[in-house]
Amino acid sequence: MSVSTGELHSNGQLRADKRKKIYAKLWRDRYLYLLILPGVLFFLVYRYIPMLGIVIAFQNFSPFLGFRGSEWVGLQHFRTIFADPEVVRVIWNTLYLSFLQIVFAFPAPIILALLLNELRSELYKRLIQTIVYMPHFLSWVIVVGIFVIFLRGDGLVNNFLQTVLGMEQSVGFLTNPDFFRPLIVLQVIWKEIGWGTIIFLAALAGVNPELYEAATVDGANRWRKMWHITLPAIRTVIVILFILRLGSVLDSGFEQIFLMLNSFNREIGEVLDTYVYYKGIQQTDYSFATAVGLFKSIVGLVLIVGANYLAKRFGQEGVY
């Protein structure tokens, strides 16, 4: 089918007009784009450009030979991940610790948000919310330091156990491996419960008060209101945050674990993040450490995509 010269000219004019509108909008909002420019540059410089270094996971990388001169070994380092008993132990430690955090730390802000939502005094609610939110601004160095001061052999907790309860010996909270995982979970809850509570309280702020009034007229008690109104109101937020949490199931947090590790608890406390640090930085095994990090990222991506797919299949809103 032939196209007339007039139609070609009209289509070209439409495309030109569309480009002009786009340029006009870009120029009109130029200051807004300048505001987001630092954020875009941050992700480009510190997130995307360093991804080019993933290639060393497939090499026996040597800093003296560079990317081009290093020997190409393919998937050798990835096979080593599952063949090395030490790596398998570290992966198990990471998964077990992440499981404990999902079971105990993830629901904690949900429970606290539900409890705060039941308070009638707005002043009392804000006071509690401020107190539990403050630890979020502390670094892990300060958080771990506080726990060490309280739980060491001559710390406040052991002094209380010895003077009040009459215990003869101090409890090795920091040296006994059995206390390592509970302390990690407790630190995460204490530090981050306030931040998560703010997210869920923000979702609860959008609930129509008339729903509670109608439930009261129907004779529903507080438990029924919470189960049939409050929880469904934040269900979407819970699903989205759970999906994002699954993406970091192999990311237990380097700073916290590194500061809590010692020669007594290293067997059960070392996770992938600290293992990558020891292998990559201290032992200069850059290629293997990069392979472990890449493996961790791939697992996180697969879990996010899979959880998002399942959430949509069950009628919930996903991340994307």
C-alpha cells in the first residue's frame, strides 16, 4: 500500500511536535531534574558502574594483571561454593539467622503498631513512638557497644544476677555461642522496631474511622476490629515489606555480625557478609569473594521475583 507525500509530511510533523512538547516539559521542570541528579549520580557511580567488576568472579583475578590479563576460569569459583564445607556452613548460618529474624524481628513492628493503634491517648502514643524510634538513628557500633557494656562479665546484667539472684559465676553472654543468635535478633528488634512501626502506622492512618464505628454498632469487640479491619488495612504493606525482606535473606548485615564475632562464637556466627570480607580483603581471594557475593545477589533476586509472582497470584499487590 502506497503512502502519500502528504501523510508522510503529517506524520513527521506529529513526531516533531511531540519532541518539542517533551523538550518543553524537560525545560519547564529542569530544576526538579537537577534535584534528583545527585541521587542518580550516586547510584550510577556506587551501584551500577562497580557492577562491571563482576567479571572477576569468572577469573583468577590478579591486581597486577588486571581484568584483561587475569586467567579466565568460568564457573570454577561457583562450583567451589557448594564443594567447600566451610562455605556450606556459612550459608547455613546465614539462612538460619535470617529465618530467626523473619520469624521474630519482622512481626515485631506489626505487633507494636497494632498495640499503639489501640491507644486512646494521642500524647502517650506519640511519646512511646518517639522512644522506640530513637535507636534507629544509632549506628551498629554504638548499639553493639551498649550491649557489650551491659552483658560483659562485670557488666550491669551480671552484677544484677550475682548480687540480687545470688549467682556465683557470671554468665558469658558474649562468649557462649548459644547466646549469639538471640542477641543478634534482640539487637535488630530493639534498633529497627520503631522504624517499621512508623510505616505500619502510616498505613493505618488511612483507615476510614466509620468502619470501626460500624463494627461497634454490630457488637464487635477490639479483637474483632483488629482482625477484620486493622489487619486487612495493612495487609498490602506487610506483603510488600515481606517480599523485600526475602530479597535480603542472605544479607544478615556486615557491621553488626562483624562487631559481635569473636573466637568463641565464630563457628555459628560467621555469615556470608563476614566470610566475603575475610576471603576477599584479608586473604586477597578477590575472585572467590566476588563469586560468593554474586551468588548472594542472584538468590535474592530470584526470591523477590518468586515472592512477587506468588503475591499477585493470590490477589495481593506486589512490588512491581
